[in-house]
Amino acid sequence: MSFPSKLAKLLESNYKQYFQIVSETSANLQTKNLTFVSGNESADLDSCATSIVYAYFLQHKLRERCVVPFFNIPKNELRLRPELLCLLDMLKLHTDNLIFLNEVATVPERFYSSPIHLVDHNALDRKEVAKFKGSVEGVIDHHKDEGNYLHANPRIIKECGSCSTLVSQYFMDLLKSLHESTESQKEAEDIAVLALGPLLIDTGNLKNEKTTDTDVEVAEQLFQFVPSGWDRDEFFNTLKDRKGSFKGFSFMDLLHRDLKQYAPGNVSISYPSIGKGIDWIVEKRNNWQQELKEFAEEKQTDLVIIGLSLSKKEEFRRQMILYRRTKQGGSFAEKFLEKHQKDLGLELLANIEGNTIVVFNQRNSAASRKKVVPMIMDCI
Ligand SMILES: [Mn+2]
């Protein structure tokens, strides 16, 4: 029988405390007691694991508070992220002790001024959490700096492979000292493994083109704190296999699995990323066009941009699908293509239903969503 780790117990007790605090109706409420840590709306491995790591250290520094990480998705979407479930399971962290978007969206108004820390994003883009925009206290991120929350402390926004790298680097001295004490050594080991999950996944085990020197340095430091017998390649391969598993997921599921939404100049854009190419989709998910339309309808989105990434062996490493649901979405797509078709190297592959759905090969394989989003914003 295995006992819950200290990290698991901390998540559990903060989860309970959170509900005590928000259900407390007496007059002398100390809203400051509650502090949120949020990852971005795609709720990928980087965002979710890093929010727990960050919350753990912040709780350690600010004992008088109740620091709760939350996952920026409805709880029923957790099943779409098998690599995240796998990492949580390795560390025996129960998903029952985690807070999701549903809870935070319905938090009583008096908590809108509770401090919030952002990891893996630097703007509160989901409307459900926009109410916290006046109380952002800290930001650590690796996306393009949108110039918000200039007084946040920390405010670290730097390009590198994984946000986990920056968060681990920021708290490294604390991790070191926790690891030195016998009492907290096991916690430190858990935290190191938790941080290494996204760090290795995002950098392809420190080998892909996104990997920076900082990622490598920080990973090397974290390797000193992992439990004895922990095997880096085995760990990476296990998570990677889970991430690459598409079994049991409909095309609709894949659209929700790694989704971001934007509203440049009031045009609503949904931008899912999928780790497969169009050939695979046509062959294995033959209802995809219908599901794409239903998805756009459900989200009431003007334009859907799907970023497809293929394996290294194929000629094109990336492809892109555009679906114009509304006229507004259509004219935005025209503007986007006019401005950026060339630098993205978009070559028309298929034109479906009178131009409503278009599929492109994308020659510029370095242009991931992180790079394309500023181009979209540039079209306003
Ligand atoms: Mn990230």
C-alpha cells in the first residue's frame, strides 16, 4: 500500500481549505487568504504541471495564505490530456483534489480581488477569469510579452522551450534547500519530477529546435533532485507515448484537446493544435468536416484555424486548416492570408465546399502557434 505523499496531502488540504474559505459567509472575510495560480487556457502539460510547482513554492513562502493552482479547463476535459493524467498518476496526485475552471468561474464576487499568479501566459484571455485582471501579482511565461501587469513580481517573460524551465529556475534555491533537509527531501524529488515532465516533453527530451541553453541548464540542475533509480529516457518516452495516443478521441475531442481562443478586433477565432496531418484525419476521422462545423457552431466562433503538426519524416512538418464560419471570419482570413501566406509558406492543398474549408501545406515549419498568434494579432 502506498501512502499519499506530502505534496499530495498539501493539494488535498488546500483544496478543502479553498471550499471552506469560499463558503464562509461571515462579515470579516479575509479575501487575501486565497491566492490563485493559473496556467493558460490550453491547459497543456506545461501549464498544469507548472501551476502546481509554482503554487507549491509560493505556499512555502507565504504560509498565511491558501495557494491553489487551478486548471483552466472544465474538469470533464481532463480525459483529453492523457500525458497529464499519466504524470499526475506517477506522483500519486489525485485529480479530485484539483480545482478547475468551473469552480473559479463561479467564485463569489468578493474573491475577485484575490491575488492571482499566471504561469505559461501573460494575459487573462478567458472571459471566465477576466474578473481577476486587477489583482495579477506574479507572471512567469515563455510566450510573447503582451505588456500587461508591469508591476507584477515576479514578472519573468523570456523565450525558451518550456515555462517549467523559468519557474524551476526562479525557485531553484528553495528547491535545493528543501532537498537538503531529510524532512522535505521526498517533496523536493516529487517537485523535480513534476517540473521535468513538461520541460522534457516541450523540448523533445532537450533535443528539438525549441530547446534553449536555459532549458538544458535548468534540466541538469533538476536531475540532481530526482529520486534514485529515476530514468530520464524511460520517463520521457512514457509521457510522449501518452501524448501521442489518439485512440478513443473523436475529431471533436482533438479540437478541444489543445485549444486557444482569440478575439482580435472582435473577430472570434478558435485555434486548436493537433499532432497529426490531414491525410491521417481524412483516413481515420472521416466525419471531420461535420465535427469541425459543429465545433465552430458550439463555440460561436467566426474563424477556426487548426495547426497540424506532422512527424519529422514527412516533407511538410506542418499544415493548416482554415474554416470560415461567418462572413466576418472570411474577411479576416483573407487579410491574414494576404499578409502572411508568404512568410508561413502556405501552399494550397485542398479547397472544400466553395472555399469555406481550406487546407494548406505550411513550408515554414518553425512557425508554431506561438509564432502565428502575433501574426494574427497583427491583422486587426
Ligand atoms: Mn508552455
